[in-house]
Amino acid sequence: MSASDQSSESLTHPSWYSPDVGIYCSRHRPIPLPDEVDFVTYLLSQEHGGKHALVDLATGSTMSYCQLHTSVKCMASRLHEMGVTKGDVVLVLLPNCVYYPIVVLGVIYLGAVITTMNPASSESEVKQRVRDCKVRTAFCGRDRASELSSLGVPEVIAVPENPGDVENWDRGCLFHEMVYGKMGMPPPKRSIGQEDTAAIIYSSGTTGPSKGVILTHQNLISMLELFVKFEASQYEYPSTDNVYLAVLPMFHIYGLSLFVMGLLAIGTRVVVMQRFDLLEAIEAIDKYGVTHFPMVPPILLSITTRFKTCTGGALLSLKQVSCGAAPTNRKWIEDFRRTFPNVDFIQGYGMTESAAVGTRGFNTGKIYRYTSIGLLAPNMEAKVADLRTGSPLPPGRNGELLLRGPAIMKGYLNNPEATRLTINEDGWLHTGDIVYFDRDGYIYVVDRLKEIIKYKGYQVPPADLEGIMITHPDIDDVAVAGLLHEECGEIPAAFVVRRRGSSLSEEAVKDYVAKQVASYKKVRKVIFVSAVPRSPSGKILRRELRESITSRL
């Protein structure tokens, strides 16, 4: 019997579920949160015995925790000297590097606001971000400095191409001074409340184009306590013994919450890769004794494929692999478990809108549910809403997941209507994901309502691509949907209605989009159709599109 077929009467309601109001509470004990301190001050105040904070994989150079703390305050001081003040928005347009945390934490420590972005973003995408957020200062590679200046950013700070190779930086390099120079004028006495904005991280939410998620200092403290520190507390080994491999992009909430913020509060060593390469990742695990490897499903598949035919031990230092950011194929999980039987595998769930806090799997007892996204995080509440009526559903029934708690975002930037549609008057965040709870409180993702496409863990909003293609003179109508793909999870597919008499080709459509978006947003397949199916209200019926292409294969 499937979970959706189970009758609520067949389950005895557990203590963590209230049938009267339909609210699920966390099975974990509540964690007290501080209420009178800003995020970075709180992070830097955490006591631990960690020595090396960050390792640059390309050069082997390391940064100690002592140097990290000094550099964060130096960064804040230099930004203050440049005129950056509380509330100013600073854009980070950089690949993974050991200085990423210093920039982010320095900005937030000053009381300013960070916004992160994929360094492969197109000029039009960067222009839109600069305008939306009113960017005051930007950190980027030297190859994009003039571009950002031309977009009207008052202060652009160029970062050397190989940040880890400090010895070869140009003398007088401004960025070097901001990281390693003596602290100049100290930041002013800061008055930062926990409801003040700390970050604007873009997400596609449940529907529509990308939106700026406003995260407060309270949200980030919740992320630190309810996700990173709490997970570390569930295991017997100390967090200072752990070595994490950072291949997830630091501009994304998953990598940002772990490698830029959370792990640096508990003394963990983080080995930083600028971009993922399978062989380099394997070498790094063996060389540095990596114990924890957070990843997305395509990496899980590639590393399993590489080792499942090998005999003998492999990656012997690994203790845990965690997977998130996109749905994981059950077969991939089973293959991984057979290939690495001594490595703990867990899944987790979080959104940008929930500061990466949601659920986490823990295989520390006698229950092993590898296909579950885990238990509800401490201090968080959930509902499972009927898809037709919105009524709350008991364990064993499928419905939309709603979340409430201290990690939930303040709202969407300059978009009160989208905020109202996503967070109701009682503070419940509509996730757009269809789930059910089992009898032990473990949560399983069944499907999703939201239209977001997950390509190799990256978020691709269909509306963004549709907005570009509809400007083509030979396209009368267009819809974009995600098609399942074994290696990528999903690929963006465009269903295009050509102008009458046009001979527009698939390659021409792909090239038109590719010139205007980051590489991960490219359209991977084009299907020409006579009409785009829509509901009476005009909403694109994407499920019909996906079903139509499946029937043709």
C-alpha cells in the first residue's frame, strides 16, 4: 500500500503530531537561541579547538582560525573606510575560494548586506541584480571588474585569479590589504538587531522568476544552531576532527550555509575546490583525510560509477556523504550504499526561504531510512496540506509541505505580493513540495508543485528562460519544463510555437538563449509545438508538456 493510500485511521497519532490543529513538531528537543547578538559576532564567539579553518586545494595553502577571525574584522574595517555602511548591499561574484567566507562575514559583521551570485552569470543577469539590490560594492574576478564598473557599481574590488597563490599577488593589491593588512579605522560601534537584513540570496521560490530572499541575522543564527551545530552534535566524534570537502558552490544556500558560515563556528577544517572535478576530488579526499562530503545527486552518481567495480578499500577516510539540493534517485542511493557500505549516507531538505533549515537525516540509532529527507529540525513546525482543500493531513498522507519557525525568511525583496502568496498570515511557508510523514516522523518527498527545474543541483526558473525566448522575432509562444535526465536530474526543455512561415531551428533557439544566460541555464532540448497548453486562467500546464514528450519517446 502506498503512503497516499493509507488511511489516517490506520495510524495511531504520535506525540509529535497534533490531529486537532494538524501541526507536526520536531522530535528533537528545542534549542535555545540568543536574541541580543548579531550573526557574525555570535559565530566568532563560538569556542572550539579547531586550528586550520580553510585549505586551498589548488595550492595547499591554509588559513588558521586565528587568521580567519582577524581577516574578517580587517575586511569589515577596510569596507568601512571605503564608505560601506549598515544596510549597503555588497555583491560577491566569485567562484569558490578560501577568501569567500572572509568577504561574506566581513560584510555582515559591518552591518551591510551580502548578495551572492554565480560567477558564470551573464552580463544581463548581473545588471538585473545590481539594479534590484542597489549594489554599493562588488567583489569579482579581474576579468569582470570593468563590466561591473560600467553597470554603475560605485566600488569594484578585483580578486586575483588564483586567490590561494598569495605569494604571486601583485604588490599593493587592494584585496590583499583587505585580507592581510593591518586593521585601519575600526568599524563604528555597530547597532545590529536580529531582524536586520544580513543577506539577499536569490531563489525561484515556488513559482515564477527569481526573487531575492531576505534573510535576517536571526535567520542565519537559526541556520547555525538548528542545522550545522545540531547535526554535528548528533555524532560521537568531535567536529574539530572533521574535514569537509567544499565542492558545492558557495553562492548557493547549501554551500553558503556550510562552508562560508556554519562549519566555521564549530572548528571544522574545510578543503576548498574552485570547481568540481572527479579525479581531483578523489585525490583531495585521500590527501587531506576528508571525512564529510556534501554533494548533489549528479556527483553521487559519478563517484559511485567510478568505484562500484573496484575491489578493496576506497576513500577510507570518508565517514559521511550527505545529499541535497535536488531529488535523489533511489537506485543511486542503493548503488552508493553497496559501493561504500561503511560510509553513512543521509539526505536533508532546506530552502533558501528557510535559510537551509528544514530536515536532516541521522543514522545514529537503529533506524536507517536512506531515502527519507530525515526528521524535522529542532524549533521547526510543519503541516502537510491537502492539495485541493488546503486542510491539514495526518501521517501517511501526501500533501504540500508547510514550514514555520525562526529560520523562515523575512520575505521577498520588493515583492510583497509574492511574499503574501508564499508565507500566510500565520507564518506558514508554502514550500511547493509534496511530502508525507511516516509513523516515526521521517519525511519523504513524493513530488513537487513548484515549477523550478533542478539541473545538476542548480535552480533554473522556467519563467526566466521563457522571458528571453519570447523576445525572439520567430517565436510566437513558448513554455519551459524540466525533463527527467539520468545524469543531470532534470534538463530545461523549451516547447516553442514558431511564427507562421518560420524555419527556426532547434540549434538557433539554443544559441539565442545561451548568449544571454549562465551555462547551467542553457536550454538542452527544443520541441516545436502548435500550441502551448494553458489553463483557463492562462497558467502553463507543464505536466501536460512533460507527458507529451514522454509519449513521443
